[in-house]
Amino acid sequence: MPKKKTATPKQTRDSDHANRLLDSFGRIAAILNIPELNYDQRLNRILDCILEFLQAERGSIMVVTGKKKELVVRAATRTELLGHVQPLDDDSVTAWVARHHEPLFIPDISKDKRFKGQCRQDYKKNALLSVPIIHKEKLLGIINVTDKAGEENLLKEDVTRLLDFTGLVLSLLVQQSLQEEIKKQRDTLRLRNQELHRQQAMRAELSKLLVHDLKGPLSEVVANLDILSYSVHDEQREFLEAAQISCNRAVRMVANLGTIDKIEDGRLTLIHETVDPRVILEESMSSMRGLASIKNIGISLAIPDEALPPVELDRILILRVMQNLLTNALGYSPTGTAISFGCRVADSRHLEFFVEDQGAGIPPEKRSAIFEKYVRISDKHDALVGTGLGLYFCRLAVELHRGRIGVEESPAGGSRFFFILPL
């Protein structure tokens, strides 16, 4: 029968050390997962576990913080040290460890010049351990241990034991750093959102004031221009028509602003009525013939021979959508070209209205953006080209009818704007 081997004293010590280390790791892992504990409470409990394992009475955990990259005591057996700030550019022990990123064992602090002038009565034993906590070659903190309990003193081999704990402390420091960064980003985002809401409120209020202050004067100007049109001489009619174009453009802008505000605020209620598509097409086109003739641009009605089904909509709102699209086409169409304006049955449940021009067209990458607020198709200056609210208004009005608006290349090579409404 083989002889049973007896464990050597060293094997027993190693086994005891491993069991105690595993027990300490388990306790620290449990501490990291206690939601009721804050950051400092976790650090202090972890420090207690480390000191218990090393059988030491005193220690501290210092964390790098601040723009100046100073070390601050966040956990300590001596509570009076909490919050103490240690610069990294002096000749202290912790500053040396911070600069060199290396652990330090001092067997006798009374013989170390870095303790010159420090109070020796604060230490019961001479030996001291100080190890860095490093993440990706960046110093995050330092663990210090002094005053071994009992008759023994700290040994150089305790440095290795202390280094075993830096990974667990590191996980807490990294977690805290991430939480602080997330909080900082949230605070920044909150402030930006507050400023954005403030600016949006100011713009909304300004829009309301503009609409209110411009409605009256513009209406008066329009009325006066209409009166003048009956008595003006032929050589002055060109100037009168130019004034009417500019004034009508301003009226549309004011109307768009007022309606956009109501739609965005959810205050606009549609007034539904059953409408013959041909009638509303002719009505909107007739109001644009004068502007088209001034620019020498033809407008033709494109509708099928068979009768179109009636559609239920807010006639005034959709009439303005059609006028906006026609005005937009007139503004970007070269002199001498033609615009096709019409309607067709898209399917059994939808009607499609469209405006086709022979202009330069719109690049595919810009076709979705032009329906956003204040976006213009190009930098072209024209009496009929607005500030980027017309198409945005059209999109809001069509979507309010549960419809869809878009733009594509027209058969003539220009742009084909369309919107689809449910029957």
C-alpha cells in the first residue's frame, strides 16, 4: 500500500493563502454588487477586505482626479485623511509611485528621505506598501498599506499580494469614471435641450408676433394694389404687377408661418368637404396664370378624360398646397418653358396630384431634405422663391390629411412634385 504524503508547512501556508485570497475576492465582488452602497462606501469596504487579508491595521486608497491630475484620498482607516489632496509633482512616496507606475516597498520609513519632516508618531511600524492602479498605461489610483498587526512587519512579498487586489479596485474606478462621464454627458445634453427649447419657444413667439403684425398692413397693401390696377396706365402696369407678385409672396409666407405654428402645436382642425378634383385644380391654376404670363411660362391642366372620383379634404388648405407647388415651379422654371399641373387615380383608394416643370431638377440626395423647415432647393434668387417654408408647409398639410408628398424627376427632365391623398 502506497505511503500517504503529508503536506509540507509551505504547502499548507500556500493553500491557506489561496483560500483566504479567494474568500477576499468573493467578498469584494459582493461589495461591488450592493446597489445601496455609494462609490466611497464601496471603496472603504474594499479597503477593509484588503487590510484584513494582509493583516494590516492602516491603509488608504487614493484616486486620480481633477484637471490638475491630483491624488485624492477616497478611502482610509484614518477618517481625517479623507479628501486630502496629494500633488503628483512633490517628493512624497505616493507621488513617486504615481510618476513611475511601479509598486514600492519601504522596509523602514525612518531611513527614507521621502519621509523627511513627516510625523513619525502617526505610524506604529516602519514598513510601508504602495502600489499603483493602472488601466491602459494610465494611472487611476494608488493603494497604501502600513502597520502590520501583531509582532510581524510587512514584507516585500506582500507587494505581490497587494497587487492581486488592484484589478478589483480598478473595476470600481473604471465603473465610476464611466458613470461620471455619462452623468456629464447627460448634464450637457440636458442644458443643450433646455437651450434648444428656449430658442424654439422664442422662434415660435417671434413667428406669432410677425404673423399678427404683418397681416393687417399686408392686407391693406393688397387692397390698395387691386384698386390701383383699375386705373394704372400701360407703361406703369409692369411695376404694379411686380409689386403684386412681391406682396402676394409676402402674404403666402405669413399665411404659411401662421398655419405651420398651428399644425406643429396641434391646434389646427381640418374642415372637411367633398371636392371635385378638377374644380380645385382649375381654381388654384387660375390664380397663378397672371404670374405665369409675366414670366412667359405656360401652365396646362393634365387630367384624364374620364371623371375623377370626389375627394374629402380641407379645400382651403389643399388649395394653398397646390398654389405653393405651382409658385415653386414658376420660381425655378426658365422663361419660355411649360408646367404641367394635374391629377390622376393612383389606385382604388388614392388620388395623386402633381406639378411637373422643365427646370434644372433636384439631385436625388436632396429630394428628402427639401421638405424640411427652412431648407431651400438652391441659392437662386427669384421673386417667387421663398425662405424654405413653402414645401415644409405642404408636407405638414398633406400629412395632416393622412397623405404623402414627394418629388422625382419629371419626364421633361425637370422636377415632378406630387402628393397623394386617400379617397
